[in-house]
Amino acid sequence: MTLSRLFHDTLSMLKGMKVTILYLTRPSRVVTQQYPENRETLKFPERFRGQVVMPHDEKGEHTCTACTLCEKACPNGTISILTTKNIASKRVLGEFIYRFSTCTLCNLCIEACPFDAIRMGHGFEMAAYKRDELDYVLNKKEGR
């Protein structure tokens, strides 16, 4: 009984080491990325979820209408939309506040936005010493 158990355990260990053995014999198939060294050539998949960004056109304008659907869809209150009124007494976006420190990167706000005004970016190096440094106003124009 001990010999059969030893054979079974050895076979189980070899099955578990199959991936490691294949990487040792074929190093060209290794998928591990050497992160700090390859920062310039680092490629992310299209579906990578980084921080939320608000795309702007060449004039610095965005497509957000302050409908607050993304704020309502956020499960933990990461997004705050402060609205103002324009000259025609119509509600417009004042500030779009995004708190990266509490974001779970769940993508629910992106899916709730009917105007594609926000999307998941590729930013991931967002370390900070203070939590306040991770609060962003996304609708700022360049130079403001």
C-alpha cells in the first residue's frame, strides 16, 4: 500500500509540475512579463481595466451630460457628479469627481453611461502616500 501511494503522489506532483517543465523546455512560450524593466514595451490587452478616464476631443470638450447614471450605478460611491446651470437654466456638468482610492474597477459606471462619456483607461501606476491625492476631477480642460 505504501508503494502504490508513493507512485500516485509522484505522478500527481509531475502533473502539477507540467507547466513548469514545459516552460523550462520551451522558454519562448513564457508569458511572464518582467515589469519594471520592460515598462516602455509593456502591452496591455484591450479589455484591461485601469482607472476611469473621460475622453476629450481636440477642443477639450467631453460628451458628459451630467445625467448621473454612472454615479447611481457605482456600488460604493466612487463617482460624484456636481451639476451647475448654464445661461439657459439647463443642467450641465460642473465637476466629475472620481475617487480612485475606493474604486473596485468593476466597470458598472462605464456600462451605465449612455453617451460613452467615460471609459476604463490603462493607467495602473497610481500609488500615492495620501488618499486625497487619488481624487481626480475628470472634466478639467487642458491648461485650467
